[in-house]
Amino acid sequence: MDFDVICCACGTGGTLAGIAAGLQSDQQHALGFAVLKGGSFLDDEVRRLQLEAFETTTENWSLEYDFHFGGYAKKQPALTAFIEDFEMRHGITLDWVYEAKMMYGLFTRITQGAFAPGTSVVAVLS
């Protein structure tokens, strides 16, 4: 698949560790959205998981920590409104524990200009 950035929600870091290890191009980047308040420990955890599974680490990934909405399995009215709007527009109901936080963060980062025009972004919904 041809893309520049692939995004996933992160609770334990396992999905991000695997996605980043499997990227085929030096130009591709994996971006994780922590769903846990205080999720900065995930940096070390992703590295540990990569070492354990692949005997090496990669530097082609990063984490966003600002879209946890109060922590794991917590939500706020803004997230609920986002889920409802997303479903109305796209016909997809996002899981509020993981997927909605990632998509809210991704849409926010796009609006803020975090990605250059023409960047191809994939969001993993599981």
C-alpha cells in the first residue's frame, strides 16, 4: 500500500511497535495516539516490544499524547459530539475508547497543518 503516514490508537504500544517494524519505506512514518493519560511511558514500551519481537528498534514512529480525553475508557462531550458527527458524515461508528480518540487527534493535527499538502495518511480502525 502506498502511503506516507499510518496512524493507530495506542493502549499498550503493541500495534504501533508492529506497524512501525513492518514499514517498507524510509519515507513512511507510524503515528500512535495514546489513549492513556500519562502515556509517555509508551515510548520505552514500543522500543521494548520491538526489541523483544524483532531484535531491533526503529525510529520511524512517534506518539501523540494530547488526545486521551481524561484517560483510558474516559470521554468528554467533545469526543461524543465528534463520534456522532463522524457517524453521520461517514456511516462509521467509532469505538470511543480507542478509535474516536485517534481520529479526533488525527483530524485536529490535520487542521493544525501537521501534514504537508499531498501527504497520504492511513488510519487503522480495528
